[in-house]
Amino acid sequence: MTPLKSTSVAEVVRAPDISFERAEGGRSIAALSGAWDIRALESRARLLARSLADAARDSAPHWDLRQVQRLDHVGALLLWQAWHRKRPAALMLRAEHELFFQNLEQASKCSSDLGVLERFGFIRNVGGYVLRALDHVTGIVALLGQVLIDASVLIRRPWLGPWREISANVFRIGTQALGITAAVGFLIGVSLSYLSAEQLKTFGANAFIVNILGIGVIRELGPVICAVLVAGRSGSAITAQLGVMRVTEELDAMSVMGIPHTVRLILPKVIALAIALPLLMLWTSGISLVGGAISAKLQLGISIKEFLIELPAAVPIINLWLAIAKGAVFGVLIALIACHFGLRIQPNTESLGAGTTDSVVSAITAVIIADAIFAILFKDVGIKLI
């Protein structure tokens, strides 16, 4: 037997068209037919858009899309714009075309939500910054708690302490920074002395240059300038070191071997900075006062010997102890912030650069905030009223 041959007549695809009809009750019906896809609409999109806009202006028209042969997102978007991004109340269409308009409804809903968010964008951005700052503060406090626990164990069993790591960090952070801190301190002292001398000569109060430089350098500028330099130099190095260890998976290897990060990596850096920064601060302040004394001799004719003799009487010793306390606090802050950002770096180079930058900026900001707190708490301490 010869099998019967089945023949299928292909449906003829017509051009996109829109017609208007009047049904019973006087209601207007906009009937669409043909192919409403990108190929068919390429040359007729503007003409059809005007026709759709005219139909949409009619009061509550009925839309009949059942004769549409082909529809894609371009045709659906053309209709959606004519409907003012809202599905008409009376709409008849094929089931396979429903998906296009559902996607457009969801996109419009998201756009409206974004519009609402944009109106409150400033508040949202501020809230995001506050939440991220609180997250970092919480992490740093938790890191401080772990460091204190490890330090208590070290006090009970000092023979287990990482003394070589502490010594190496003191050398890298303190000794190797003597040159840059001396240069910056000397220039700060010269600049401050020159600016102050111009004002003091106007009022004939040349002798007060010792008070201005002594209090300003020992109590404020010395610790702050030194801490900013250490944050930019050593703080960034600590963050980069821990970040590279994260990228090379050395931190994961230490965890697998049961070696705690805080004991071998963080605690030595915290102790080293708490020791080195007060010493660097004394060094920087001393060099700065030498620069100020040289400038005072050139500007005001005050000899260096006279400057140094008057310095102890002009600056009470409590200011020196206050500056040393500032140095220790600043050192601990810089170490904790640098280690915190270093441990949070992701194993990629982009995160390494961003984390190092955030570490330096956060450390300098924390130093300035801490200095302001010191200034408020000890405003009546060490100030000699004349």
C-alpha cells in the first residue's frame, strides 16, 4: 500500500494592520491583525504608532489582538507605550502572547519602585554608609576583644609569645620610619614658627613663640602628624600584607594547620605599633621643635639655647605624658583598622587595592576623631594660663 501524503497549507503572514469597529452599545473596538514583530514593523512603526495613539485616546476602547499572527517584544512594547504603560481594561489576545505583556508589567512595576527609591536616594545612601560603618566598627571591636584575650594568655605564658614577630614589626614600623618622620616634623616646625613669628612681631610678644610651638607640637601636631604618616606608610603595608596572604591562600593554610591569625599576625602588629608610635611621636616632636627653634632664631632673634631653656617652663610635663598616651592609642587604632581591612580582602587584585585605600582613609579618620576626643576630655589639663 502506498502511504497517504498529508499536505499542509502554510498560513500567509499579513502585514501589520489596525482597524476600528463599532460594536453593540456604541463601544469602540481596535482590532489588530497581521505580524507585529520587528521585521514587519521596521518600515511601518511610526505610522502604526500614530494609529495606536489615536485609538488609545478614545474613551475606554476595547482591544482585540486575537488576529495577530506574530508578536515579539518590539511589537508588544509599541502597544505598551500606546497604552501609557498600563494594560487596558478590555483586552483580548492569544494565550501565547500573554507572556510579553506580563514581562512589561513587571518591568514597569520595577521602574516605579526605582522611582520611589530615587526620591529618597539621599536618605538611602546615608543609611547605607551608616550601616557599613557600623559593620566595620563591630568587626574592629570584635577583633580588639580577640586581641585582648590573646594578650591575657600571653601574660600568663610569656614563653609562647611571638617575640620575634613583635621585634621585627617594631623595626619595620619604627626604625625604618625615622627618616621620613624627621623630615616632615622639621618642616612642620619651621612652617609653624614662621607663621607664628609674623603675628607675634606685630604685638611685640616674641617670647610666646616657645609656648605656641611647645604646646602645639608636643600636644597636638606631633602625635597627629606622626600617626598620619604611620597610617599611610605602615597601615597600608599591613593591609596589603594580609590581603596578599588572602589572595595566595596563606590565611586558609594557617586555619587548616590550626594556627590562629590573631596570635601570629595581628597581636604582634598591635603591640609593635603601641610601642613604636609613642617613640616615633617623641622623635618627630623633638625634630619639629628643633626646626621651630632655628626658625625663631632667624625670625625673632631668640637663640636656640634660650628656646630650649624656656621650653620646660612653657610646657608642663603632663603634656608630654598626654602625647605618649595619644601615641599608644593611635598605634592600637591604626593596627586594628589595618588588620581588619586586610582580613576582609577578597582573593582578587581589585579588592586588594580597594581594601588598602579604605584602610588608610579609615585609619586617618579614626586618628583625627580620637584626637578630637582627647582634646575635649583633657581641655583643662596641661594648659598653663598666664
